Amino acid sequence: MKMVKSLILGSAAGLIAMSGAQAADLPVKAKAVEYVRICSLYGAGFFYIPGTDTCIKLGGYLRVDTTFNGNVYGGPAWSGDLGQGNRYRDYFVGRSRMALTVDTRTATEYGVVRTFGQGDFQFQNFGSSNPAVTGAGANALQGAGGGYVAVEQVFIQFAGFTFGKSQSAFAAPWHGYPGNNNSFLMGGHDTVTGVNNIQYTAQFGNGVSGTIGLDDPTVFHRTSVQNLALGVNANGNGTNAYGGTWAPDIVGNIRVDQAWGLLQLSASGHLVNATYNTLAAGGAPNNFSELSGHPESKWGFSVQGALQIKNIPTGAGDDIKISAVYSQGKTKDVISTSGGSPSFAMFGDSGFGYQSVGFGNTTDGVYLPGVGGTNGIILTKAWGIRGAFNHNWDPYWSSSLWGAYAQVKYDGDGADAVNGNLTTAKGAYCAAFAATHPGQVAVAGAAGTYSCNPDFNVAQIGVVTRWTPVRNLTFSAEVGAFFLDQKMSGSSVFTATAPKPTALYEFKDQSTVFLNVRAQRNF
């Protein structure tokens, strides 16, 4: 009996113990989740990557715009089908783009380590529909599911150094956008999309800094070096004979950035080098190229001054931005866009010929090999100025009035062209030009005769007005005019680029206007 009683009491005690154990094993409150924390060290929009001491900001914009009587982003009708005004031209062209940016920063004993990258996802009517001008496949990106990805700035910053694809140290802080929307304002340098480089920036205090760097010149610092022995085509352009990349561009600036505004002085050195004296059509090498030798490479240069004046009396936030550049052998710093440098071929009305035409041939230098030639590369000289006045009407409306002017000049004078002095850039160019444009004389007079001068000037003026109904959403409209002041005079019977006929064309200054409308949401 006692044994049974002990067994029952022991079982009860065991059940009580088990109940207590089960109660202790009930779910308890989980550990606190590590929520995303705001990082206030580097401005609005940054947060800590969970589990790290690195701050990150995700941003970008979505932009939709359309240009009438021009190329995407307000490109004037200054060449190709647009310049000709033929039936292959697009009377309007649009682009839709979403840009995504990633900015990371980490505080270290050497200062902030930063990485930055931007990718653009975009679709547009791309290129010309004229197969005679653009070649097969030019419309490959116009399909319904087309589009492409573009890479803009991608770089690392550490201890004052920048490595990667970033803006050149030569550039003004606003690049080619002192107040305009369009990406085609002449008269200065533009590497807003970035150029491969290595540079170092030193901060001297009180807003004073200095930067020195090495830029890859291949894409953003070259126009063309033309071997005039290969002739000049119907649009006044020679054949590009630039050599491979032998040296980086050496660039630098001194900058003062204070409450009153900004002042920056920049300089750049650029190696102008050609391939060979003897080349096949189109600049391709042949089996005599190495035997023919090559012109001696030359260093070109450019200098720039940029000025911003803030807090002017016209209103809160108003400012004036202006920059001026002079170059020898680095015309890209004057005739510049956010992409390549254009040459110009524009057609218009004529009082006596089939039509009028204006040419502008953009080069870093030209050469004519052989005895009696230019004795090497002759560097092209250029200078330009551009700027804008930016005014805020109220918190929702703003406008900018912008303009630019630039000159491109070739060595020599009119007498060299007429007398056949092939030792100067003008003489050698005009001799090549005459082979495809007959009728060159000392003074243009009768129909079919002209005087040759490859120099040209360009000017631009425009206005943009923006409406921002809510923060980071802006609608804008921009009207701009482009003027080509070419220096040929008279007329010539020549075979223009198809679909133009062989006819009498008057050499004459040209102009065009465009309208761009845009909607943009920043985030």
C-alpha cells in the first residue's frame, strides 16, 4: 500500500515538474530587429546599410522630353538629314530616360571613402532613316522593345584621390549647363557624363581648392586630325587620321568657392598625334603606311576661366554663370557637347543657286605630307564663351536666358588658298576642298566661282522656363537658335551628299531654331 501511495505521489510530482517545464518553454519575445537607421553625416537621403558603418543613398530621376526641329535634348539641325532638311529628317524626336544613382560613403581614419555610380535606362527614336547616310541597321534601337543602357559617372574617392569615370578637373562645375536644358551649348568644355581619369584634390581652407589629374583623351578630348592628302568630302570634312592614345591629357584647376560665388581657373595639355603619311581611303592603313612615315606629334593646350556670381539683386537664388576658353590643338574644349564634337553642314535658301550651304570643319589639327606640304601637323586654334542668367520668379516658376559664341581658325590667310601655298593649314585645306568643289578664284564673282576660307564662327541664344508645381517635379520648355557664320563666299557646282543633286550651291551663313519640352521627376 505504501508502495502504491509512493508511486502515485511520485507520478503527480513528475507531472507537475513536466507542466512547469512546458510553461518555461513557451515562446518568448524575439530579439529586436535592427531597423534601417538614418545617416545624417552626409545630407538628406542617406541611411546606414544594416550591419555596417557605411551610408548609402539611392536616387536618380525620370525624364521625358521631345525636341521639335532638332535632335534629342535640343540638338540643333546643324548636320546630316536635319542639316539638309530632306525627306529623311525627323521633324520631332523624343527620349524617355530613367537614371539610377548609388552613392556610398564610409568614414575612415583617412577621411571619407566614397563610391558613386549612375546608369541610364533610355529609349528614343535613334539615328536617321536614310540608309545612304547612316548605313544598314541604323534603326536597330527604334523597335518597340528597344532601348539601351548608358553608363555615366562611376568612381571611387579616397584620401583626396578620385579613380574612375568622373568629370574632368578642367571642367567648370556646371559643365555645359550654365542655365540651359539642351546638351549642345558650344563655347566650352563638357564632361558631365564623366571621363576615365585619376585625379587628386587638395583643400586649402576658406573654400579654396586645387585639383590635378590625368584624363583618358580617347573619347572626350579629341575631335579629328585630318590627313588632307586624302581629300575633303562634299560636306567640307577631311579624313580623320588620329593615332592611338599615347599620353593622357594633363589637367588641373584652382578654385575658390564661397558665399558670393565661384571662380575657377583651369588648364589642360593634350597630345595631338597622327597615324601615317600614306593611308588608304577612309584613313585605313595599307602596305605602304609604315614605310611612308608619320608627322611628328605635337602638344596642344587649352585654358579656361569660369565665374559664378550668386545673390544678385534681381531675386533670391538668382545667379550668373559664365566661362571662356582658348585652345590650340584641343578644339573639343570649345566645340563641345556631352558627347562628340560636331562638324557642320547646313543647307538653306539661295537667291540664285539651287540652294545655299554653310560648312564648318572641326579639327584639332591638319597635315599634308610630302615635299611642299605642311611639314607636320598644324594645330587648329579656337576660342569660345558661354553663360546664362538664371532668375526665380517665385517658388514655382524660374527662367534662364543663355547664350554662347565660338570661333575656329586655321593657320594662314586667303592668299595662301588662292596661290596654292600648301605649307599652311588654309592653303592645304583649300587645295583639297577645290578637288570636290570647283571654281575657286581670288575673289568670288560670277556664278560657280568662290573664295575659300575654312574658318567659321558659331553663336547660340535661347531661353528656358520651368514650372515646379510640387517638389522635385518640373515641367519646362526651351527655345533656342543656332547661327553658323562660315567664311566661304561665292558659289560652286558640286555633288552634294545624297539625296541632294549635283547643282549650283551658294556659300552662305545658316541658322536654325528648335523647341524642346520636358517633364522630369527627381527622387
